[in-house]
Amino acid sequence: MQKLTLSIEKSETHENTHLIHFEGAFDGSQKEALTELEALIEAETPKSILVFDFQKLDYLNSYAIGQLVAWQNHLIKNNGQIIIAALNKNVEDILSILGISNLFKIFPDIDSALASLSS
């Protein structure tokens, strides 16, 4: 299984917004790759927005789905949210089959995800 790597950057155009770029496979064996993201979510402020870039995410499993839902629930408590952008077909199918795609705002690319925050 391909290793998961994350890169996190603060949005230059939107306050309280971070872009998180996922690459590889998101499963339970990749917990160490999530340390920085977990810390960011725990330290979130009211109205924090995390834009998850899944363009290079090849795979996710039930562990990843559980994490996504838990993180979203945590952020919602402070009027924050996770937005998902740039899904590949495999990941899109997994979210759709499991019926959780309706829990997140999903956009075809990062630009449209960020544009939605301005409206």
C-alpha cells in the first residue's frame, strides 16, 4: 500500500482556512502521517474551514471514513467544516457507495471550493 503524505498550507485569501493536500492511501496504517492534521483540528478556532484536496488520494478505507466523519463533527461544533475538492473517480465512488458524500460539500477542484467561501 502506498504511503500517505500530507501537506498543509494556510489559505492566503480566506481567513481561518487551511488547504490539506492528500497523496497516497489513507488507511489505518498511516496514523503517523495524520499527526499534524490532528493537531490542527484539535486547535481549531470558531469557523475553521479545512479544504481537503483529494486529487492525489488513491484510496481510503473505513478507518479513513471514520476519521473524516469524526473531524467534520468536531469542526461543526464550532461552526467550522471540511470541504472536499478534486476527488478522483475511485474515491468519489467509495464516498457515494457509503452514502457519506452528502455530509460534506464536494467541489471538482480547489479553486471552486475556495470560490464557494466568498459567496
